[in-house]
Amino acid sequence: MSSLQQCLRPPARFFRSRTSASAASYLRFYNGGLRCVLFGTEACANNVQSIPEPLPERFDAHLSFGRELYPRFQKDADAAVTVMSCMTFLARYDFLVKGQVAEGTEISLQGRVNSIRTAGANLAFIDLVFNGHSVQAVCDRNRMVRSKPSGSHFRDFLRQLRRGDIYGVRGKAHRTASGQLSILVNDYPSLLAPCLHDLPTELQNPETRIRNRHVDLQVNQRAAHTLYLRSRIISEIRRYLMEQGFLEVQTPILAKSAGGAIARAFVTRAIEFPDRHIELRTAPELWLKRLVLGGLEKIFELGPSFRNEGIDKTHNPEFTTCEFYAAYQDLSALMNMTETMLSVLSGFSNQQIQGRARSLQICDIDFAQPYPRLDFIKEIESAIALGLPNLTDPDAEARLVEIFHTWSISLPEVVNLPRLLDRLSSEFLEPRCQAPTWIIHHPECLSPLSKSFVDPHSQQRVSARAELFIGGRELVNTYEEENSPFEQRRKFQEQIKYRDDTDKAVIDESYLQALEWGLPPTGGWGCGIDRLVMLLSGTDRINDVLPFGNLRNVVSLGPVGADSNKSATDHR
């Protein structure tokens, strides 16, 4: 029995089958079941022509050095050694001058080997990376006083060392003659976990990257930096809102009805209620307004929502939003708060990019206040050189269709009043919103949950609503909430007229009953976090700001060939 078989349970046998000059296939037998994992050339070392080293050879190379391959990590095993992170090490010993070795306690660092360089037979430099920070470990055989390795044993150690292996080192902080802060090790680095594949130096093929996200994050700094920036932006939003007196809450994701947005919901079942359909929320809005009714008058939620709709560069069925609701705030106050918040977030994001996330580009969008405002009806009428019909008239839809024919604009798939108006906005207003721009006062039928009024200029019923667009994409939606149960019922009834396969509008009697208890005048606000991160990180695709890509990527993860109908990567 080979050393590999002795160490793996259940017994496994590995072999390599050359499939072509530019690819290698590892075939694994697990209890008689065949699993094939195919890597193209970009998954090989140096991203060009190298074929991955056979797993048994890599495995046996570590075993031949006489060490445990997956030892327990015991942080306080030696009281004489101080364990610290690479980031702490770099900050604590930044004072060292060239050639100086720190006195005092020995230091222990852990990390993944990112590069290995040798200078003769007795000196090696190993870069260890942990949590985005790198420290150079100087392995001078003549100064490794604990192990005192022979020349041949030291060479054997260097021969089995590989990029991607995870090691721990101990020694003293030291600044080299060239000025690099390093750790001067006094013993053999200890293996904590081997990497059984050749870690590529580049990874560019989208399908290979998304199927091996764990490798992509190690190889492509931009991928890791984007997720780091996402986390920091979310933390900054939370900090900002809490400083403004908001309370963070969590509301249900599963409920009888999705509620809160005009969208197709995901439907599932629970074993507790086998005869009922349960829906994943499309927005947390109605839950949050119930909490405002209960006296929590400044609240926000950061979390996922789900809409059973298509996938493209800016849309994913599972997405993250931030929504807040504040009593006694009008539309003007909501817009001003948005502009202030985005200015803060832009400056904060650029600080992060100049610091740790340096592979990303600084966001150069001008967030200077105030942003331009486009009145929905006024600007469309100006663009088409025609007045819109009275949108409450019975023939309003037919007259809008005539305008579409006059301007040779393709009709939406479903022709009704809200969809026609939305198409006019996407045709004439949204393309003008490259710099941060508000579209305000949408027709009432587009905003059934917002307060509405008669516009003094157009004499149309419009909503107290504003959408912020940047780069032609919607980023923020905000409005004054409808708090009259009578008006809200009327708007629900109007919305039912426009029901289709996507819009499953219903009259939410439970919410209407809640409104009867008195909702204070309230301002509501929503922002797509994924799109915000795209904007501030300079990323074009939503895939790149999600840890495992869009829904198509996630359901396609697994052995190559498992899903023959869809590519693992959305190239749109």
C-alpha cells in the first residue's frame, strides 16, 4: 500500500491522464465512484504550458520529509513564543532600521506560501500571506539554531516547499539590509496544511475562475480586494446609519406572501405547512413599516431579497439591499441624506482602495451636491415634444401606444400603463443620468406604496418619489410612504388591474389593518448594495462583487460537465 493510501481514508487512488498538450485531467476513485476535475492551461503553474504535478508525488514529497501533514494548530503551545498576525507584525516592528534584529520574545507567524526565492545553497526567502498582508521569512541555514539542519536536509526541505502550502514560522523580527521587514527564522518552518495542486500565477479564464473561486481569490488580487471592499462598505453604511440614530433590525425572509415589490417571487414549501405555499421576500418594506407602526421610528435592515427574474450584468435573483425608514422625513430630506451618505461612502471607499485594496481603481465620480433633478412627466413631454394624456383617463394606455408608434419605440412584452411609462423612462430619461441624477415625481401608477399628489404643472397625479441613477443605472429608490389605509387600498386595487405573470399583485389585508393603527408620516429609502459596490469598485459585472458569482454560477458549481445546458459563467 502506498503512503498516499495509508494516509487517506477511505483508500483512494490517484493517477494522471494526459488529455491534450494543453490540459491535464485528474481522475479520482472514491469507493469505486469516478470523479473527474479538468483544469485548462490557466489552472497550471505559470498559466501557460505546465502540467500539474501528480498528486501522489506532491503528497509523498511531504511525507518523505517526516512530518505530520495536517497537524492540530495549538496557539499557546509554547508560552515563550508570541503568536501574531502578519498585519500586527508589520505594524509592531515598523520601527526597526536596516540590519536590526528585534530583542525579546520570539515571534510565531502563520500564512500561505506566496513565493519562494533562494540565494545559494544555504539561504531562502519565503513570503507568507495571511489576511491580505505578506511577511518575508528569511531562512538562513546557518542561523536556524534550533534544528541545525545539514546542507542536504536543508536542500530537501526547499525541494518539497511549494507555493500554496500553509506554514508556520518562528523567529525574531528583522529588517534586512535592503530595508524589508522580515522574520529571521531559527527553526524549520512547520507545515500546517499542504497544497496538493500547483498554485497558478495567473487565472483568467472566466469558467475556470468561477468553478475554482477558492483558487481565484488566492491568485487574483482584484477578486479578493473587491470582496474586502464590499465588506468595508457594508460596515460603513451600518456605522453611518447608527450614528444617525437608526436601529438595525432583521425581518422575515419566508412568509405567506413576498410583499413589498412588484416582482415574481420564489415559491417553496415548509414541512410544517405542507398544504401552503411560502414565498421568499422580494423586499423587506412592509415588515419594516410595521415596526415603524410599533414605535421603532428610525430603523434599517441590511440583508438579502429574492426575485425570480432574469440574470444579466447588473441583476441577480438573490441580491443584497439596505432599506431604512424614518418617521417625519419628507422627500427633500431623504434626497439630501442620500447625497451626504454617498459622499461619505465614496471618500471612505477611496481610502480603502488607497490602502489595502490597491488593485482596484479610485472612484472618480463627482458626488458634489446637489444632484440634478429630472421631473418624470415634464422631461418626457419635452423629449417627445408632446403632452402625455391624462393618465387616469380610460384611454390613457391606448394613447401612450400611439406615442410609441409615432416614435418607433418597441412596445414592452406586457403592454399596460405602468410598463409603457417605465419604457419611456428607460428610453428618454435614464440614458441622461450618467452623473448622479434624480428622476422625481413618477406617475402614481408606478409607485403604489408611496404618497401621491396632483402636480401643479402637469395636473397629473404623481408620487412623492425619487430614483437616483448613476451611469444610467438605478442605485437608490426613495419616497414618502403612503400612510392612509383608504388610499393604500385604492392603490392596491389599481395595481391589480395591471397583474400579469410577473406582477402577482394582491390586496394585503394584513398590512391595511396594520395601517389603521396610525403610521406616522414616514420616509422610506432603499439601495442595492451589489450595485453600490460595483460603482465604488469600478466593476462592470455583478458576478464580480458576489463571493460565488450569480445564480447561474452557483447552481453550476461542481465537476465540469455536470451541467451541460448552461455555462458556468455568465459572459453578459
